[in-house]
Amino acid sequence: MSETVLLVGGGGREHAIARAVAPDCELYACASNRNPGIAALAEAVRSIDERDADGIVDFATDVGATLAVIGPESALAAGVADALAAADVYTFGPRAEAARIETDKAYQRQFMREHGIPGCPDFETFDDTEAACEYIDGYDGDLAVKPAGLTGGKGVRVTGDQVTKAEAKAYLRDSDYDRVVLEERLVGEEFTVQAFVASEGSETPRATGRSPVTDGEVRTTPAVQDHKRAYEGDEGPNTGGMGSYSDADPTLPFMDAADYDAAVDVLEATVDALPTYAGVLYGQFMLTAEGVRVVEFNARFGDPEAMNTLPVMETPFIDVLTAARDGESLPDLSFVPRATVCKYAVPAGYPTDPEAGARIEVDEGSVERAAAERGTDAGEAHLFYASVDAREDGLYTTTSRAFAVVGVDETIGDAEAIADGALAAAGDGLRVREDIGKPSLVQRRIDHVDRLRE
Ligand code: AMP
Ligand code: GLY
């Protein structure tokens, strides 16, 4: 076993990454929290803040890392990929400049406009709160109000949906953001497409006559639908994501292959225009009456979406990493044709008033039994830890999402039944969105798009 991989981050997404690479490498991991799932897979874990570039470089050097994988955006924004690269550790995760496609929403929209990336909504950026409020008053239609910087998915307010225009203005006046983006409200169904990318950017000199760089360097994965709202029926405040599903083919039940292809075209055009980029490019899309529009880009795997994608990926993740490092074409990806449903168990009161310190029971054996009892013969259940506090007498909640279960099976309905059964193993003090992946909710998505397309 020749590769030594350093994983940065300690959430559910990183537990899924750890499970995907651990069989093929020596794994080391660092994060500010101790994730018991990652700890069980790694040779060693060290407690280091995800933004502590120097501490992470020291750890990488100590363990002789031949590759690094960065999970969270906070590490990308802090320049951890730049610092690791400067120490000669190949890092799957873009440098801070390229990660601005996620970390600076004003840059992201200007980048789309400048490079003619398809699917960009009408937008303006503001450094002055009062000018932004005037624009809201004068705008004919609803708007999404987006702080330019990172907010953990919780900073956006959409008028006509979550807030009135008066509330949007009060939100801006109370929050004191340096820069905001105001953009046309997109109406439709959201979906995510994530791609593995290893590209040489336009700033790198290229041989004359070479065609755009994406050929062989962008590998897309099946679409996923996340559920950001805290409560059943898409009510309540936005969260980091309460759960997500994917289908047995790359599309979702409310979209067709042309919609998926339109999303892939956006990702490829974006990679062509970006500086040198290694890592995952995540596109968040809205399927609207006018076609596929871009809600945002992330410079990393989604959380929870990584937990839908990696368990069904047959291609070893290590092969993607080594190909990217060694300047080879990325391997063609293969996925088992299975649907997945991921549900997060979160502390009571999450996200506004989360109750930390509640004791939780997680019985890994009953997670596995859920697959055997509820699914078809193809069924599987997975458990991914996120933010739990492991004390001597057991596991306790923190203020963030605690753990996720993923059902994998032939249909979304079967996968949901497995996830549901697996969650029965969770103790008191936790809440889940029961409706994610249930046939009635999926049907509502289909009906919504049918109505929009009429
Ligand atoms: P973001 O942090 O950009 O992912 O935004 C969080 C959520 O806000 C998205 O998942 C959407 O549900 C919503 N949102 C963002 N931009 C728009 C928009 N232009 N129109 C409607 N909803 C939006
Ligand atoms: N699931 C949304 C995100 O990872 O940002």
C-alpha cells in the first residue's frame, strides 16, 4: 500500500470520504472535532482546526502524506491547499483563489457574467446597505439576498418565499455584511451535480492550438437533491442540509437527461474558465420553467451529498486522486445503479436553538439490520458520524448535525425505507426530516416541475 492520504475535516462528508479511500491507503485525518467513524478508519487522527494551515502542513509532513483531500470550505478559504502545495503535498481541493467560486458569491456571479457561463440569473452586487435596500424597493419581482462571504448555507433570504421585502431590508440593516449580492429569485426544483476536476487553468501557458482543457479532466456524478429547510414540507429556516436522495440513474425523477446534460455543460464551461483547479466542483442548480439555472457553486463535495455519491461509486476514489496528482486523465467513473436516501439526525432545536449535550444511542448493528429487514436483496445501510461529542460514557449531541444514515437500494422508496429503519436506532434528543425520499414528497417534486413546464 503505497499512498498515505491526509484527510482534512471531521463531518459526515469526511466520514464518507474516509470510507471511500481507507481500503486503498494509509489514512490520517485532522479536524477540530473527533469523529468516531473517521477515527475507526484512520491510522491516527489529530485535533487541528480546519483553518490552521501551518498545523495541517506539520501533520502532513510528520506522517509523510503523499496526497491530501480537503473536505470543508473553511479550510479552502483559509489557504490550506496553498500551504500543502507549497510543502509539496499534492492536494485534492482548490487553492484559495480558485475556491473563490464558492467563498465569494459576488466574484462567483461576476465570473459567470464575464465568461458567459450559461444559467446565470440577473444580479447586482452592493457594498452599501442602503443602496441595496433601495434596489430591493425598486426591483420588480422577488429577490434572493445573499451575503458575499461564507455563512454555512444559512445566510440567504429569499423574498416571496421566506421573507417579505421589508424583512429582507431589516435583515440587511441588522446584519452589517460588507458586501451582498441581490439576484432574481429562481423558482423551480433544486438539484446538485458534483464533478471531479483536475484541470490546468487558463493562467498556465498551453501548447498552441490545444483545445479547451476539460477533455479528460471533468468527471460528473449522479444528480442529488438536498433538503435545506429544517422541517417537513420545506418549512422553517435553512440548515446545512437535512438529507438528500439520488436515483439509480444520473437524473432525478423530476428531471430528464437533457436537464442533467445542461448542468454538466455549465460545469464544463466553468472549469474551462477557472484557474488551475483540483478537487470537486459542486453545482447547485434550479430547474426552472426557462431551463437550468445556477444557484451557486461550491468548491468541494456537498454535505450531505457526498454521502449519496461515494457509497455507490465503484471506481476507487484513490484512482481519481492519483490520476489527478500524476497529471493523467481522470478515470471514467462507474456507479452501481442504485438509489440512495440520506437523512441527518440533528439535535432538538437545530438550527436556531440547538440543544447540545443530549445523550444519544447509535447502534451500528441495528443500522445494518435495517437493510436486511426493510430493503430488497440489493439493500445496504450506512451510518456516517458528523458532530458528536464522544465522552467516556457515550455519545452526546453538539450544536450541529449529529450523524446521518444512508439507505441504498433499487428504488428511492426502498432506500428511504432502509434509512427510516436505520434511524429507529437513534435515541431521544434528535430530530429528522421524516419526509425526505418518501414517495409523496418525490411526487410533489415531479408535479411541481410538470406545472412549471405546462
Ligand atoms: P446558497 O447559500 O447560495 O446555496 O443558497 C442557499 C439556498 O438559498 C439555496 O439552496 C436556495 O434554496 C436559495 N437560493 C439561493 N439563491 C437563490 C435564487 N436566486 N433564487 C431562489 N432561491 C435561491
Ligand atoms: N448541501 C449543501 C452544501 O454542502 O453546501
